[in-house]
Amino acid sequence: MKPAVADGGGLPIQVILGPCDDMRAEVFVRVARPEVPCASLRLAGELAGPECRRSITLPAGAALADLGPGEAGLLAKAVLTEPAFWTPELPNLYRLTARLVADGQTVAETTRWIGLRRSGVRGRSLWLDGRRWVPRGVACKSHSCDVKAARGVGVAAVVVDPQEDFLVAADEAGLAIIAVAEEDNGRPRAAEKIVERMGRWAMHPAVVITLLPQAVAESDVAALAALARRLKGTMLLVRAVDGASPPPGSVAAGIDGLCVALDRGALPHDAWREAAPAVPLIAWQRGDAGHEPTRAACDRLQASLASWGLAAGGTHQPWDWAGYVVSSEVVGSLW
């Protein structure tokens, strides 16, 4: 399998956030080397912004500096000073213009909006823009999710195979997305399709997490994670596991956390209290059919899991859950 790139219009591009802090951010832009009979190919362009619906910031710009060809294609870098990162509270976006230049002439060009998403893992916790982030996720579909309403009540949208127009709206509104890598009909995507989709989702700052369902073969998980390293940037990769069974003895390299899938009204196997892997654990519980999942349902799940954590007679939780997700139906092969 070859790493996928996200289609930016006239030029297929990858954008990856490099080393960054509050004063400086390195942004890398990569394109697959095209079959153009020319020895002097280079990348040019610029970043401009930020723009945000909820704040006004003095615009700034940075030119793309060509870094020459590499194994994965042509590479360029822009350095932003005092960068404005993307968060649900302040969904800052930059306008990227990238041009492929051959013998001094532009042969392909694209313009698109990107966001700088600082997400990661510390111990058992998820972090976003330097702070602990505990997602309360509600499962929905791209075509029926009210982006503004979901953002207003502070939930993350958990969506199977989210579509491009929905992700663009989420980027602009500040709605965090957990993307489930599976077809709507419940059949897991082939490995190549998962990699392709991850490349596209990684271009959207709203997609903080990609979730691999249980039906993805265990033998494919490590390979997918290895390929994802080259294209996902700071997007996190989480693997779904069965919460009714004891926890797995190990977690594949490159997997940032686990999603513990629970059936309606169920709680995790008792072995999870003491033997859970030391990675972020997100609980996902299926609710009653016909009832819309809500933020309140996430809070009830959190309370139930807190009681479960103390059921063995302890005085404090053995560890903290990293997030909570609810849905009104089984999502494909998650269970």
C-alpha cells in the first residue's frame, strides 16, 4: 500500500504540522512527484491567515520554501510566527496556496483551507492545544448532523465515513470529529481504502481521531498504523475493542488509544479495572434504539463508569477514562 494524499483540488497535497510552540510553527507540504519530463520541479506557494468566526487576528503570511525531492515526493516548508492553532473554541484556519513549478512555469496549483491542530497523548489522557481534552461524543451521520447545534452543546460528532462537505463545515464551526473508518453498510473498508480515507481526513483539523473498528484484522492494524505515520500528522489513531472481554495484552505500535465498545446498559469486564493497557481509553456505549444520543447520555455513562470503577471496594478510581461516546444503534462492526 502507498500512503494516500488528500486532494486539494488541482494538486494532490499532504499538509503536516511539524515542530511547533506558541511562538513558531513549521508546516510541511508534500506532493507526489508527477510524471513530468522536467528536471527542475519545485514547490512554491504561501500560507495566509488566520481566519476565524469567533475572533479577529491580524493576518500574517509565510512563503513555502522548496526542500527538494524525497522518497515520498516533493516537499516544501513554511514557518509561521505566533501561529494561531485550531481548537473547537477558536477554529483558526489558514489559506494555503501551493503551486508546482516546472522550468519556471506553474503546471499545477491548488488553494484550500487548513488548520494547525495540536493534539496528542499524555499517559492515559488525550490532549488538544496543550490541555487535557475529554471528548463527549455523539454518533450521527454526515447528512443529518446539525454542526452548529452539536458545537453549541459541546459534543464531538462521531461519524462513519464523514464526507468532505461535512468536514469543511466542521472545520469552520469548531466541531471536533471522531471519524469511524467503516462503510455505512457495516462492512469494514479494505486496508487500502482506510489509508486513502485517513489521508483525506488528516487534512481537516476537525478530525482529531480516526477509529479503527474491531473488524479490521489484527494483522492489518500495525501495518495501517505504520502507513498512517507518514500522513496523519497530529490526528490520533484509536482501535475499537470488545469491552465485554478482558483487555488485550498489548496494543499495536502506532495505536494512540483504545475505544472500549459496550452494549446497551453493559459495563466493562471486571478485568479492565486492574489490567487495562496504559493508553487513553474511550468508552462507547450503545443506547436504546429510537432515542437520540445526547450530551446528557454521555454524562450518565461517565457516572456509571465511575461507580463501576469503585465497585471492587476501592476509594478512588484505578484510572480515568479519556472520553465517552454514546450511540442509538450498533455502528457496523464496532461490536
